[in-house]
Amino acid sequence: LNPLERAYRAVPTVAQPTGILVLGGAEDQAPDYAGGAALVNDAGDRLIAAVQLARQYPEAVVLYTGGKVALTPVAEGTFELGPDVLRQLGLSEDRLIVEGRSRTTAENAALSRAMAPEGDGPWILVTSAFHMPRALGTFCAAGWRNLVPYPTDYRGGVFRDQIGWNFAENLRDLNTGAKEWIGLLAYRLTGRAEAFFPEDCD
């Protein structure tokens, strides 16, 4: 995970962004007995970071991109757990744009590009740190320009700094890292990503 997560600066400085792009994938479907509440998973930092950035840059819009992972396309507006969390955290409706049909990173990039308002400032790309290289390369390949990567929810670290050793958690991290490296290679070989570790989209 560490080579993926450390490819981009944490908490970068941004000047007058046009918008904040937050990728879906942080949502968990609540069980029936939880009353349908919006829950988050290990990627929930994406949503927290999006709201923090929205407060820091009050003129920027927030474009949430991500629909339900399914084998067939999902009707627009039928899966809004992530946007609901953003609303519950205080993001006003007039600043929120929701792209709710995409099921993959490539679809995130293409479908959100078609909905993005024009502006002179950069766009802040918010996703998990391990996913940022593939996400940035994919958004560049889809025609996005002037993107600032803003990685969240770091999962790697230094082994000796860990207290104890949890086999299940480490196995889960290994699975996450292996899948992402395979995805990064597949996206690059099929032309869906512009580079393995792009510096920018210019």
C-alpha cells in the first residue's frame, strides 16, 4: 500500500478551486434494524474531507460521483447514501452536484466530466490514498485538467510502529493493495489511465 499511498502530497495547498470532486465508495448499506441510516466504511474519510474542504473553500461546488456497484446500469438518483452523508454533515444542497450512475473509476471520470461546471480554478480530487494514482490517471485520460490530488484514509504505515499484529487486518490490507496494483496495471494497459503515477493532467 505504501508506494500507492505516498505518491501524492497529503493536504496539498490549493488556490481558489472551482470544485471538489469526491469519489464514491465510502458508503455502507445500513441493515433494516438500523432504520436505513447512512453508514460509512473504511473510506469514510473521503466524505469528511469533502465537507472540510467545502468549508475551507466556500465558493467551490462539490461534485459527488459514484453509483451502486452493479452489473447493470442503475437509474440516476436511486443510490444517494454518500450525498446524504454530505448533507447530514452540513453541505448545502445548492453546492452539491450528484453523479449517481457510475460504477467504476473510468465511469466516475467520464460521467462527472460531463456534469462539471466551467471555472478558472483547479478541481480537488478526493479519494482514498491507495486509489489516487489510478483515479488521477483515469481522470486525466477522460479529459480532466488542472486537478489537485487530495488523498485520504491512509492504511499503510510502518510495521514496527504497529501495536501488536493483527493477521486478519494485515491480510485485508494485502488484498486491498494487490487488487489496486492489478487495477492500476489493467487501466494503464487498456488506455483508461493516462499514466501509472501521473504528476498532473497538463
